[in-house]
Amino acid sequence: MTTDDQIAYGDAIAELEAIVARLEDTDVDVDVLADRVTRAAELITLCRDRIARTRIEVERVVADLEPE
């Protein structure tokens, strides 16, 4: 398994979707529930950070393209 620094954004989203699907199952194990919710929170934070960094980079690139 990759570390969170190495996980691709798309893979993080896919893992989140899988967690949500398991949480929607009415037979979810309560002992697993806390672990899955914790992991989902980690993935959400990772995705938000990636989006923020990407937004900053895109803004920088666009600013560099504007004539002075």
C-alpha cells in the first residue's frame, strides 16, 4: 500500500467511494465503523489539500501567462 503522500487523487476518491459504500451497508461492523470513518476523514483532508495546492499552482501559471 502506498503512503498518503504517494496516493493519487483518483485513488483517494475511489477509496472514499468504497468506504461510503461499506458504510451504507446496514450490516456494517461497529468495530470497523470508527476505523473507516477515521480513514475517510484522512482521505478527505488529503483531497482538500491536493485541491488547494493545485488551485494555487493553476493561479500561478495563469498569472505568469498574463501580459504585464
